[in-house]
Amino acid sequence: MTLEEGMLLAIYLFILCLIAVRFLSGERGRIIRRFRIGKAMTIGDRQVQEDDYGVCQSTDGFLAVLADGMGKNYGGKVSSRIAVDTMKDMFRLYRPSENPAYFFRKSFHRINTEILKQLDDGRGGACVGAVLIKENYLYYALAGNVKIAVYRNGSLVPVSSGHTIDVLAGDKFVEGTITRQEALRLLDNTRMYNYVGQDGFKEIEYFDTPIRLRERDIVVLMSDGLYEGMDWKTIEELLAGRKKCQQKAYEIIEEINAGSQKEKDNASIVLVEGFV
């Protein structure tokens, strides 16, 4: 190869690299955000693991979903798997970042329909939480009591409320539709009034405005077996430091397993930390 041919080859390869970088950067040359992921779960004292989770990414964003199933004869396990698979399928079929609220509403109603199609009403259901991250913005939605939070500067801040009677009572009191005494009477009632897998499925809870994420923020999804099974401060302490997300997830689950509570539910956690 002559010197001239070598220079032409180098220029050609350089152009190919520029094209590849632009392609991987997405529309208008934006850089795709990369993510460190941590996922872990424990069966607790239960005979069946009814929690499930999944993540996927495309040029349109990053999706993480956690489902906490409930039901008899493996109904909860089947329901949570349907929820995760359906949400991931919807993510691949649609462009969720164009209208995240519409994407979440459509996905949750599709999940509800799929569970009812495979299981009779009452045989199974699931609490489901999902987050969509696009260009440093966090969008979330849920049905049930999966907790979604953001860990920032040593503090784990919940961003979701959940569909339990105590939360509903607080909302109704603020609206003025129930008295203070009625609200106080219901504050200890954590029974769920909404979840996927029922004929009476109601509207989901989803973001009012997207949350702008900062470098080193960690988005956290937790089932109730986790956040009710250990102290919130302990979760914050285990999220601190520079360990990898996967190691942090393992240590949080190990803390649950080593706990002294008499009855241990299924518990699961998903951690998502973005970086460029």
C-alpha cells in the first residue's frame, strides 16, 4: 500500500467513525445516556417468588419496570411476568418519549387486559411500577404500592404515593370530600384499592412533571416487601458510597434476609444510575 492509499484509507475510516458516533448519539446528535443497573430479590419466607422485574433501552430512552404479583396457585407469579413482558413489548413497539403519559396509560391498560385474558378475575394481579428516562428526565407511573424514589446527596426521596387506602384518605381530606376524623380513621389502612388484573382497574398514578436527574442520582424501584421490611435510613446508608449499583442491590437484599422480622415477604429492588 502506498502512502497516498494509506492516507485515503485513514480518511475513509475516520468518516465511518463520525457516522457511527452520530448514529449512536440519536436524533440531532444527542448523546445516548448510559446506565449502571442493580437488580436483586429474595423470596423471603414465601413458597413462591411473585416479584419480577426487567429493563430495556433504545435510542428512545431507558425503561425499568418492577412488578409485585399477588394471587393463589401461582397467579401472582404469572401476573408479574405478564406485567414485565407486556411493558417491555410496548416499549419496543411505541416511541414512549414522544408522549410518556399516553405510553404509560396504554401500557398499564394492556397489562390489565392481558392478565384478565390469562387468569380469571381474582386469581391473580400485580402492583406495577415503571420508570422511563430520556435525556436526563425521569418519567414514572404505577398501579398499586410499588415505591419509586430518587437517591440524591445522601437522601432517598419518594416520588410516588401509591394506591393504598391511607393515601386515598389523605387525598379525599384535601379535596374536602371526607372529614378529618374519617381521614384519621383510615390512616393505618394500607390495603390496596388499585392494581392491574381486575375488572375494576382504575387510572394509574403518573408524573405531574418530569424530574430532571443529576449526575450520580440513583432511581430506585422497590416492592413493599423491601421498604416495609427495613428501615428507610438503612436503605439510604446502603445506597451511599461508590460501590457498583449491582453490589448495592445485593447488600440491600442481604440486609433484608438477615433481618429479625417474623414474616418475610418477597422483596425486590431495581437501581438505575445514569452517566454519559
